[in-house]
Amino acid sequence: MSGSHERGGVPVADEAALIAAARAAAADAYAPYSRFPVGAAVLLRDGRIMRGVNVENASYGLSLCAETVAIAVAAAAGRMADIVAIAVAGGTGEEPLTPCGRCRQVIAEAASVGGSEVAVICATPDGGTIARFSSSSLLPHAFGAAALG
Ligand code: THU
């Protein structure tokens, strides 16, 4: 059901908490090489929130994005299938940060295992500008488990 108390199927209060969690997580990002901190947070069906940060490496290409880390944290708690939304916060402040291509594929996997779209909520570092997407709109025609037969 959608209505004035929901945005993209996410209750407004939950969305606010999720954005706040992603913004707070960004302060803990491990981004000494890019100096581009990113925070993410996933919302589970029961309202629980789990955070992620980008985790960079001296071998630059090994760096992990905040969204992928947040989803991995949920997976490690056995909750991958319970993810209903993910918020990400970071960037220069002008436009909300949207997930990279690899993260879109990782989000699509969460949507697939959960059996429904994941709401993707993108925020500037100060939370002043928000952009909302569905997982499938960010990665149409995604490769997925069905293709493996
Ligand atoms: N990054 C994320 O964590 N999420 C995104 O959606 C885009 C990029 C990270 C990767 C790297 O640590 C830094 O931001 C600069 O690309």
C-alpha cells in the first residue's frame, strides 16, 4: 500500500531514520585514499537498520562501496532476504550520490532473494537533497539467478 505516510513503499519515519543512519555511517567511512566518505544503511522488514561504509584499500581496486558492505552486514546476520530499502549518503553535496554499477547488481540480488523491489534512497551528505529509485529502475534487465537456469 502506498499513501501519504509512505514513499516508495517505505514509511516516512523509517525513511528518515534510514537516511540519518546512512549519514551517520559516512563519518565512519574508511576512505583515506579517495577522501570520499560514503555511508549506507539497509532497512529490514522488521524495522531494524544495519549500516555500511566504504572500505578502501592501499590496493585501490579492492575497495568496497558502502552499499555493498551494508548488504553484506545484513547477509552475515542471515537477513539478506529481509532488506526492503537501502539509503546511501555521500558525494560533493550538489547531487545525491547514486550507487555504482556493481552496487546496483548487489542491490538487485537482495531484491531477487527478498522477492520484491528494494527502495533505493540517495542523499547528499547533509540530507538536504533526496532522490528515490526502485532497484529495478536503477538496473533494468539485470542479470540474475533465473539466467543460471
Ligand atoms: N563509493 C561508494 O561507497 N558508493 C558509491 O555508490 C560510489 C562510490 C566509494 C568507493 C570509493 O571508496 C569512493 O566512494 C570513491 O569512489
